[in-house]
Amino acid sequence: METKKIQFVLVSEQPTPNLSPLVDASLKPDEVVLVTTPEQVKSGRAEWLAEVIKTKGIAVHFAPISTAWEHEIIKNELEEQVSQFRGDNVQLVFNITGGTKLMSIAAYELFFFDDIGEVFYVQNDTAYWIHSSKEGKVKSQPLEDRLKLNDFLTAHGANIKEMDKRGTPGSVKELGESWLDRAEMQSGYIRKLNGYAFDAERKLKVSLKEEDYEDQELIVLINELEIAGMVSLEGKELIFKNEAARFFVNGGWLEEVIYNQLQKLFKEEAISVQDMAKNVLFAWKGENKETDAKNELDIAFLYKNRLHIIECKTKVMTRNDNDVSDALNKLNTLKQKAGGLASKAMLISYQEVRKNDKERADLMGVKLCDKRGLKSLKSHLKKFINED
């Protein structure tokens, strides 16, 4: 009879160490038992985790315990829960990474003294074995990076609405790249176009101010958009071909450029990214769907089971403190809530950002690249990806 593999998991506030061993080919079980406390059940974390696990063809069971803080109670209740799954041709393994320290200790003692099965914990994308009855068992093993964005974000409490994984069309890519190269000279004009595109929301057309209609530098940019088939200029009225064109001019072009730059960098440097998308829209689970404002990640990718988020801004980030504060606060919140403690975030601005705002970003752990750093964007991106 074939051996059934069952993995017990202490549910954690950081779901990645719970999930990553379950999608590793050498550790993937037939069934998972999620050990939960009342607080974890109330928060929804156990259900979010179970939702993802079930999509992997793994049966999910729940093993509730009444407390996370009373050692003897935890150990006795764990022993009772584990006893329901013991039997011939059953291999039990315990991932003790989550829960409280008392829960981890109780689980280890139970499996060690009764020699019930193997025990491991996860740190830095590596599984470390702390109890095994197998001779020659490796002490540690790197975990396969198999998680995808949808699974990762769902486990952190997100309801994905949409995400875009398409590449950038050639003509659009070339226009965006040229705008990036000319950042020092034309950031002010891009800001103006950004504003017109914002004002054209829903109606897809807007009238140029007299001084802008007579500004040859601005008209050059509009002509470039006309050649790319995104806008037309009828008298002083700027007409966007469609919502995609308006979105591009409203700042979406920078997202497209950065997305393309990342794809190119990953290929050149042989960086094995697990998954990447742009314009990731989602709502938090449990919030009122009628009133919940959509959350958005401009660019998101998974590398070494860590979420990397990039926010792209083309509007001025110097005159209004709130512009910088809002962007940094959003990134800091999303970094923690959508990605957990190991996640990373970066703000890329087409405009100049003041020194004190750069210092604030550094204190938050948010990487920052503004207009002055765009000429060395590749090195900024490499540093963001590779630095811990």
C-alpha cells in the first residue's frame, strides 16, 4: 500500500513559510493539517491559506487548539489532534515555522519524544530539519521557488480582480523608452500631458490651454503620440483614441517602460523570476465589496519567494508633501500587508524627489529612484532585486 504523506502546519501571520514547502516537489504532501488558534480563525488567515492549498490538489484539514499561550494545554490538544491522523502507511511531518514559540516547542516535543515523524522549520527560503529518524537525512534544503503571484497574494488576503502579464507593443515601447531617455529635458512637459490625460477621464478629450497650444515643445510630444496612433489634435482639442491611450499618457507609459526594462534585465542576468505582472488590481478579503476602493500594484514580481513591488510616478513629487507621503505610505502598507516581512518595495519617479523624502523612504525600507537616477536605472533595479 502506498504511503500517505500528511504535513502538519502551524498557521503563521506570514503565509510564505507555510506555503513554500507545500509546492516543493520533494516535500509536497497528500494532505495538510492546519493547526489554528481562535485568533487565526477570526483573522481569516487559515481560510486564505486553505483556499490556495486546495488549488494544488492537496486535501486540507483543520486542527483547532484553544490557546497559543499555555504550553501544557497546547501540547495535550496537539497530541489529541495528531492521534487522529496516525496509522499504518502514514508518514507525518510537522512544519513548526508558524504559531507562537510555545506552539513550536510543544509540537517539537510531541514529535521528538514520541518519535512520531520529522520536524522542520523554514528560514530564508530554506527548510531546516531539526528531527528526523532517517539515517543520512540532510540538515537543510533550499525550497523550490514555485509560488505564483495569484497564490501568494491570495494567501495574504487579497481578492485578485485583474493583472496584466502581456509584453509592451513595439511602437509603444520605443516611445516610452525615448521619453525615459529625455527625462532631464522634458519632465515638465510630460507632467502637463499627465494632467490633461487625467482631466480627460471618461470623456477621452480635453481642451488645451492657449499657452500650451502655442508651446512647441509640448506639441512635439503630442505629435509623437499622434504618430503612435494614440491621440489626435483637432484645433485645441486633444482627443485620446481609447482608454488604453489615455492611461498610457496619464503615467501608464512609465509602468510599461519599467516592465520592459525588468524583462530585459531578467534575461540578461539570467534571473529566474517566478512570476511578474503589471496593473495588479485587487480588494482585501472581508472588506465591503461595495465600498472597498481597489488596491493596485503598478508592477509586482516574485523572486526567491519574496514579493517585489514597484510604484511608478510621473507627476510632480516636490511641491506637495502629500504626493510623496501618499506614495511612500501606500508602498509601505502594501509591502507589509500584501507581501509580509520579507517583501521589498521601490518608488520610481519621473520627477525629482527632495532629499528629506529620500531619507524618509530609506527609513521605511523603500528603495527610491527619481529623475536624476533614471540614467542609471538598470543599476538601481539590479540593486533592488539583489539586496536583502
